[in-house]
Amino acid sequence: MKRTMTGKRMIYIVMALMLSCLMFCTSRQEVQAASSAETMADISVKLLRQAARTGDPDRNILISPDSILTAMTLAEYGAAGKTLSEMQSAFNGISLKKQSSFLEKLHSRVSSSGVFTYSAANSVWYRKGLVSLKRKYASKMKKGFGAEIISAPFDTGTVTDMNAWVSEKTRGKITKIVDQLSPSDRVVLLNAVYFNGKWTAPYRSVQKRVFTGKNGKKKKVPMLESVEQVYVKICGADGFIKPYKGGKAAFMALLPPKGEAIGTWLKKLTGAQLIKGYRNRVKSGIVVRTRLPKLSYDDQLSLKKPLQKMGIREAFSFNADFSKMSGSEIHIDDVLHKTHIDVDESGTEAAAVTAVVMKANAVFPAKPQIIKKIYLNRPFVYAIIDTQTGMPLFMGIVNGF
């Protein structure tokens, strides 16, 4: 009898240890996932900050951190030595394995919804006869990223084919990413993402209201008016969250304090604050009266200087080491980014394309109370976010009309 009790006791102890281990591992995984989300969100904020400093400062800005990070990840897998370490440092030191794992899980989670569309596609184009891809790199691109591997002559026909690929993957929202290919171009890495989501609660009221632009110009624009239930406060900015059908993505708008410029506010914002603010969103007891301008615009920019300012320098020089990608000596010449967005009464449609162009080194419950009114009638920041992690799929700034 004593032996039987001892045996049972041992079983209980083993079961308790297994349960404790399971809880510890699950908790650790959740902490690691949260940490990765904050890191990736911080990179997103840095990219938006740099985009706001590039080109016309008064334009309406839109980037897809997901598209940029995925395209750069394709390049990172081909990099080695200082080239790779600079790229990883610029992206907050996150390992290539963690970065690709986070993006893979993000795409799997968000694109798995049957209610709305979020698709991502990759392709690797290399110049036939002048450069070859290493077998291991090509295999990783195919298996890890579902990338199409395309050998092409890099002539006018290839330009047409690349742009046709872009148009197909973005449902015609972006029809061109490359104007021409030079004799020194060797590899082009392409990523395209497309989003189409319908609001859980469509807008029923549209009124002409005054929007005061960054330049002080006032203009009457169609404003979507609604009452929302989710309020956020991030780095002093008031905001609201409006969900898309399916619950896996949402639109988050943030209005900085009156009198504070978008650029000044962005300098203070970090990825950790963005994620924390989203996690601490107030979901009950609050009614938020909102006004959101209808949006329809394109944006495009070269990410070369922004990425260099973030610390990626050698990759753009003749000293670049992409020996894991190809036996040829190549470097990144430019990183092109194009985006499009439409926001109306029924929902949101957005698309983005990133092209990494590489050259040969020979050339360079209580009763609700109305406590907030958030009228986006002056410059504001917005994002389309993954609702599980808070990671921005798209981020933008509206400066005027």
C-alpha cells in the first residue's frame, strides 16, 4: 500500500512538473512574441519617421513596414559579414531567423481570414547569362518565402514582365515599379502586398468638413462620421480603433496634441509605446465621436537614404558582401517603395510594392459616456494593424488635401 501511494505521488509530481514546464514554455513564448512585436513595431516607426523626412514634407505619406521588411529580409539572406551585421543592427539587432519567423507567422495569421484579403508575394529576378544564384539561397527563397525565381534578359520585355507581376499581385492598384533596367543591373528582389477589408460597422454619415493642412491651408473635404467604442492614448496622442470584419485587422488613427507637429510627435514615439498603447486600449465605458477624411492617394519614395541613415551603408557600396546570394560581386543600388490606399464608407483597400535593385560592383460594461471627440481635421497618423500583436501592416501620415 505504501509503495502504491509513493508511486501515485511520483506520478503527481511528474505531472505537476510537466504542467509547470508547459506553463513556463508557453509564458516564455508569449514574452518572446511580445518582444518581437515591439521590435518590429519600432522598426516600423523608424521607417515612417525617415519617410516623413524624405521627399515633399507636405505630401500624404504611406509605407508598408511589412513589405519593406520582407524585401530587405530577402536581401539579408544573401548577405554576409559586415553587410549582414549592419542590416541586422539597423533592424534593432533582431536575428534573421526571428525576423523571418515573425513575418511568416504574421502573414499566415492575417492572410488566413476568409472575411478580408491580405496577400503577400515575392519574386527574385536575376540577369540571365551574367549572374547566377547560389542553390541554397534560391532554395530558401522558394521554400521559406514562396518566391518565384525568374531568369530574364533584363531588357524592355523584362521591365514589362516585372510591372505586370506587380500589377497582378496588387490587383491593379500599383501598375509600375521599374521604369527601365540599366546594363549594370543584375538582381531585383520584389515584394508585393495587398489588403482589402470591409468595416465591421460601415460608415453611414458623410459630411463636408474643414481640414486644416500642415501648411495651414483649409479645405472642405468629405468626412466619414461615426461613433466608435475603442479609445487609445499613445504618447500624448488621442486615437480610436475601428475594426475590419473578421477581427484580425483594424484601422487605428492617432491625433497628436494640438499645436504639436507630426514630426515632433514622431520623434518621441517608439514601437514599445505603440504596442503598449494598443494593448492598453479602452474597450468599454467609452463612446468616441470620430471624423475621418475619405482617403485616396499614392505615395512613392526611394528608401536608399532612409536606410543609410538607419545604419545600412556597406550594402549600398562596392564593398557589399552578398556572397550567400551569388558568386558575382553585387551591391544594392536602390530600394524603391510604392503604395496606394483608399478609405471610404465600406472599408479600406491598400497595396504596396518594394523593389531591391542590385547592380554589379562595377557601378554605383458601465453605461457608456461620451468622453472624447476625435475629429481628424488636421494632420494625423494612422495604421492598419494586426490585432493580435498590434504590428502595423501599413502606416501613414495625412498632411493635407
